[in-house]
Amino acid sequence: MADEQHHAPGDGPHRAPHDDGPRQPARHRPGHRGTGPGPITPDGCAVEMYERLPVRDEPQVIAGAVPPGAGLLELGCGAGRMTHPLLELGFRVTAVDESPEMLERVRGARTVRSPIERLDLGERFDVVLLASFLIHTGSPEVRRGLLETCRRHVAPDGCVLIQREGEDWHTDVPRERPLGNGGLVRVASATPLGDGVNEVHVEYEFPDARWTQTFRSRPMDRPEFERALAAGGLVVEDYLTEDGTWVRARPVAG
């Protein structure tokens, strides 16, 4: 389970990374914060830490679920941890993130700066990718916006790939695992806030630096998850991994 990838959608202005206008200081979303060296995005992600994260088996899971060379819209690309391997596998990637500092790290893909829930490119893609547990945002309004963006951008015969949290993600705490290069990720706590939302606190430790990220997340079992997708005009076609964390969904006809 990829605990270290929790990258939430933002609510900043829609502006392409190459725009010449002055950059405004990042405004943290309620309940989202981060600490450590370098830029911190509005959702509490540390840009320099995300550059260090190793890719795991996610590109292979994606490649095994969609046609070779498909046009792929990656929502919440971060620093390109999955973008770059997907490009190497032959996919045509449009990478979306709200953070200009994250997008500056992405190479070889078309990039778009935008909050995910407000994105409207006027295009359809073979594959829309919503990874990093974004579906578990604590805000029902943001979740609806995420799913509407997925539905708006997927081709009629295309698919949406979604990464869910594991069933014990909020109860198996604290827990930790190595990241490579001497790094360690620790999910320190998941504290109930009410209305089914938890505040999750994650720590990342490397020999030369330490970061933290705190965010709000809503656990969803499979029936809850499938109901959320149905409300967004999507239906689950298949659970792609044994633990059920990767899902392929299709747009509902009509």
C-alpha cells in the first residue's frame, strides 16, 4: 500500500505553469498542512520530499489495465513520480496539478496547472487517472468535483483508474515502512473528527531531512465507494489488485 502518496486536490486559481503573472503565496486548505524544507503545497505536500519518493508497481498496474500507448489524463501528478515511468511505457500523458513547484519537476508531458475539481479542458481521454487516494478527500463537495472531472474528460469507450485506500488504512496505525535511500514513512495517527472524517498525520524521515503532512481523509468501504462513483456517473468494472486498492471504472452510458 502506497501510504506516502496521499496528494490531495487543491483549490487555488486555474493558471498554466508557463503564465507570466506573479505567483501568489500558497493558501493551505482547511485541515491540510505540512512541515519541512522547501515549498509546501496548499494540501500540505512537500515538493522536495515528493521528488524523493520511489515509484512502486503503480505504472505496471496501470499498463496492465489499459491499451498500450493510450492518451492518459493524470489528475494530481505531483512531481512526476508516476508520470515519468508512464511516459517511458509509451503513454501520452497530460499531467495536471495545482502546484507550479510540482509541475516544474515534470518532464516530457504536457502539463496543466489547475485544481482538479475545476478542470475543464474540453477534451476526452482514453484513460483518466485519479491516484494517490484523492477519492478519499474529507470534503463531499470536492469528491463530487473530482468525479465530475473524471466523467467530463473520459472518452465514451474509455476508463477511469482510481486508487483507493486499503480497508485497514485508518485502523492499522501507527505503522511504518522503508522508502529506500535511507528514508522511512510513518503513518503516525488517524484521529476521528466527526462525520466520518479522520485527520491523518504522516511523517517522512530521511538521513538529511524530515517532513510531515496532515490531511483529512474519509474512509469508504466498497459499497460506499461504489455509491460515490455511481453518483458521479461511473460504474466499477473491475478491482485490479488483490487488496482492492486499484479500480477500473467506466462511464455510465447516456
